[in-house]
Amino acid sequence: MEYWENANHSWSPDSTRFISTPTQKSRDLFYYSQEIGHFKANQPYFTERANLPSYLMKFTLSGKGQLIYEEKRHVITAGDVFFIDCQNYQHYKTVSAEPWEMDWIHFNGGQAEAFYQEINKNGNPVFHTDSEKIYTNQIHLIMNKLLQLQGLPNAKTEFQTSLLIHELLNELLLQKYQMDFQDSEIPDYILVVKAILDDEFRKGVTLEALTSQFHLNKYQIVKDFSKYMGIPPIEYQINQKISFAKDLLRYTKMSIKEVALEIGIENFAYFSRLFKKKTGLTPSEYRKIDAVHH
């Protein structure tokens, strides 16, 4: 399919943009910027395109826009981020009387596709950040650094640009999943749950036991633990079991069956399947490979 685009470029004189042509080394090794800018776009600003090999991130600072993507219409307001694959049809435009002010970057390379898939896995390319702190938001601050780099290029620019794009993508995930919290904000009971799982994972802790101990329903516990620890409590416990099993396989002569029993799994076949699911290797393969490395 051939690339095509229709557009109206009604942005203000103080808007900025930089088009880049990355070196082959950058394309092979790094994340790279293709075009980046900060716009204040008045009506009738719009872009309509498809089949562009690029990913696009826009962070709205003020005003209002509209995005049509994958046959869905989204209203974009201050604090909103959208992240799209420009190979797909897209149409976005200013819909407010005031300018639609935004940071934006077209980029590719690295693990861009994997980040795109993760951020869009719920089928929604748009998410909202804290609109009370837009101009101090890390997304905006990282974008400012990227813009400054493009304005004063030197031999290090492509390396630094790649690092900042990676930082930007990580920040998008943190804010999408509302993980931009301080350690002090983690509820005390979640830290206690984690400590219980750390201490008792070998014999196993059930959600029912946690529900009884903390007098909360299991859905609340799973929701809070997932938010602050990154994964549900039972999956966290399984990961602790597998990590301990790895240690036993590497540094003891225990049989694989004994290892399974040690982490609280009596079904040897289930342990082998679970271990392979988590590591990509069976317990015996893991032990053999580790022996070679030592």
C-alpha cells in the first residue's frame, strides 16, 4: 500500500518542528526521531493519512483535538496522550476555538512496535494523565529535551535521542498504568501482603487467606497489589517460586522433583510446565545450560 496524506498546516508562527534523516547505524541500532515538534494549531488544522512507516505520539497541553483511528472517534483534551501506528488510517484535527497545543513526535526503531502493542492492548490509543500538572509532566519535559537536541545537533545527538525516546516510552507506560506514584504512597497493607508472599510463597498463600486477614474483597486486593507492585499477588507468588527454583537448580544437587516439592508444588509435571512457561526452558534444560555457563 502506498503512503498518502491530506493536511492543513494552520499552526502558529511560534510553533516548532524538526525533520530528521537518521543514519543507517541509527536505524539499525536505535530509536530514532523522524519528525518532532511543538504546535499551537488553529482550525482548520488537520492531518489525514495512511501507510506511513512511523509511530506517532501526541501529548495535549491545551485546547481540544479529535482523533479518528481504527474506526473509533476520540476527543482529545488537555493532559491526553495518543500513540498510534501511522501505517493505519488516521485523521486528527483541531476542534476547539482556541489553538490545540501539543508536543508530538514521529519515531521508529528499537522496540517501538512492542511499546505500541502494550500501550494499545486494550484497544484504546488514548489515555489521560494529570491535567493539573501539564507543564511539569515528565512527558512534556522529556519532549522539551528532545526538541532542544534536534535544534543543536552534534555527533552524540542520535545516541542521546534514542535514550530519550526510550525514556519517553517508559514514561508513557508509567502514566498509562498510573504507576507514577511515590514509594511513600504505597498503602501499608500492600507492603504487608508483599512481605507475607515473600515469606510464605513456598507453602503458598491463597487470595481467600488474604481476604480473611485484611477484611477486604479479593478484587480490591488484586487491584491495589497490581497497581503498586505491577502484577497480581498470585502471579507475584508464582514468580517467587520460580526464582527460588532457579536458585536451587543452579546451586544445589537436589533432584527436580525435590525442587518442585521445596517450592510447594507436588505435581512434578505441572512444575515442569509452569517453569517452561515462565522461563522458556524445562527445569532440566535450565540446569544443563547453567552448568555450561559455569
